Amino acid sequence: MKYISTRKQEETNIKTAILKGLADDGGLFMPEYIPQLDAEFFENLPNLSLQEIGFRVAKEFLGESISDENLKEIIDEVLNFEIPAVKISDNIYALELFHGPTMAFKDVGARFMARMMAYFSEGKPMKVIAATSGDTGSAVASGFFNVFGIEVYILYPKGKVSPLQEKQLTTWGGNIKALEIDGTFDDCQTLAKQILSDEELNQKFTLTSANSINIARLIPQSFYYFWAFAQLQNLGKPIVFSVPSGNFGNLTAGLFAKKMGLPIQQFIASTNANDVVPKFLESGHYEAKLSKQTISNAMDVGNPSNFERMKSLFNNDVSEFRKEIEAYSFSDDETKKAMIKVKKDFGYTLDPHGAVAYLGLETFRKSFDSAPDDKNALLDKDFIGVLLETAHPAKFVEVVENVLKEKIEIPEKLEAFRKKEKRSVEFAVDFELVKEFLME
């Protein structure tokens, strides 16, 4: 299968797409088509393990670029933790994506990507660039730590990640370097794109991206949509996914899964005050904005990079977007109230991002009461709502304890980071200074 830039000026194979991350024309790589899985796969889905699902889905995108034996080894190593669908209430489940080594959903994508890059690079030196609004950095650091020949540079916004998130991405040392940028996540993401497209840097080094810019991050994130279905299919109801959305990589991966044949009834893009996609679906006009700081900081993105992939999937047609996605935005105050309500009513502790996803499900369910008849005819109101719980509540312990007025137990693998010493290099939002650091 060929991989083609969203800007249509470059095409290549999966190996090059993964090792480059960003296309030379500034676009993001997409498969030339979304492969279809056969009916037998879906009939057998409830009987498959997470690892078996991951192998089958990945094989569709990777083809003969990697042997079955090597791919199975990578999948088994990446997916060595549970991803349970936990019941919150009769029709709402949380897909807990936080049981990996850094306790965030990005462990799945980052671990897969690190191993694919190591496989394809064959030990040749590389510099991996990652901008993070919180959890990407720690997952990338964990995935790439001590991988031979690879140096990782993590750009994160000063003062805009939780203290525990910061410790998780600044305490590794070795081949992991943390760059503390005095700006927003959007500034970090812009700097990352400038680095990746700089001619002089590319002549001197092999550069690639570890953000969801890289197709190797998206492919494995589609696995857990299939896995959620495998766990919940026997309930016999349509399934709606509410995805807490910032850079929109997670939602894009879900769209991949649906286009491969997974019968997802609807996606909900649940955002915080950074609402450029809900505004786009409302007006048909996309306008990037400066990001706003919220308590769900991993979603503080004013110009989501994966919107370009979504446009490609929907042929840049807002009516096609609207068929698949409902989008809502919520304030910090609404998020806090949802955390309190779910804890009080159901005894389940949501992190701020999961709370935003919960609000999306509740808003979507209520929308049927005032919906036109054509919506009610197309969609089944009696659905199972699955919210993606993307991070362990303890990663946002200050916020969660303040909202719920109770102590949160810190898992040992997070507590270990709190005891380590932060090591980072501070920079203004200045590409030339960052470039000079990389050149050294």
C-alpha cells in the first residue's frame, strides 16, 4: 500500500512514512485507501484477544513491510496490559486506556511507534521530535528510553502540564531530552513542525515525529475500538464512542476503525474550551485559534494537526463530517460538576478528560429529545455509550482531589516519578535557538 501526503505532493511506502513522520510538503501521511476487514473477522471478534485484533488490524496497514513473526512479537510486547471496558452505569462504559507503564492512552501508540521505528531504522542514528500537552511526552519517553541510536527531544509548554506529567517527561535522562518552552502547546507543535521541515537539519540528521502527526501513532490507536466492541458486542445494542479530543488523533484512529468495517453508530468529539472543531461543524468554517488553558490540559489545542487527516477522510466536505461526528465543548465548571456527579451517583472516579467525554455522551443522549425526526430515524437512542478514559485520575491528582474533596491513591509506578529530579532545558518560543540546540 502507498502512503500519500494529505497535500497530495508526495507518496511513499509505510517504512518511509513512519521514519519521516511529516511529508516534505508539510502534509501528513495517509494510506491511499482504508483497508476493509472481512465478515468472518467481525463474526469472530468477541473470541479474539487484544493481541490477535492488534495483529490483524496492523497487518492490513503494514502489508509485507514486516514479517508476521516480527509484527506479532512487537504487538505482544506493546499490548502487555489490560484495556478493560468498565461499567459506570446501565448504558455507559469507560474504556480504561491507562493501565500501561505511564498510565495514559498514548502508551499504546508510542510503544508501537518506538518499536516500528527501531525495526525500520535498523540501528541508524535518528532524532525523534515530540511536542506534548501532557501525556504524549511521557509515553514517548517511556517507549524510546535507551533505544539504541535514537535521541528524543520532547517540547512541552512551561507551566501548562500537571506536576506529575512534567516529572514523567523530564526525569529520564540518557537519550531523552526535555525542552521546556515558554509558550503554549500550539507553539510547541509549530516548533516541532519547523524542525521536521528544516532543510539544514534534515541534511545533517535523520529526523522524525513522535506526535500523532506520525501514522505509526494512529494505526495502533484503532486497535482498542475493535477491542471495546469485542467486550460489549454481546449486549446487543449500538455503540457510540465519546472521545475527549485535543489534537484529534484518537478520534481519527476511530474513524479508521469504522471505515475498516467496525459498526460504530456515532462518534462524539468532546472538547473543552478549545472548541475549533465543534465550531467548524456548527458553521462549516474552520478557524484555528490560540489555545486556552484548562483543567483537561492534554486537550488544550487550538489548531489540531489531525484535522488535516479528517478533512482527507471526508473529502473536505462538512456535511460528511456531520454524518459521522457530533461535537460539543464544555467549560471547566461543567467538567468539575460531571466529576462530582459520576463519583456520587456511580462511585467511579473520572479524570478531567474522561469527565469531558462523559458530558459528551450525556449531551448526545439528551439531543434526541429535541432532534428532528430524520435524526431519530437514522440513529438508535437505546445505545451503549463508551467514553475513552485516557489517563489515570492520579496523573491530575491536584485537580481531582480539589474537585472531589478526597485523597486519591497514587499508583506506585506514578509515585516513583514524583521522587525523581526534573531535568529540562528552557527556551523561549524561538526556532533558531531550538535549532541551534539540536545542531549541537
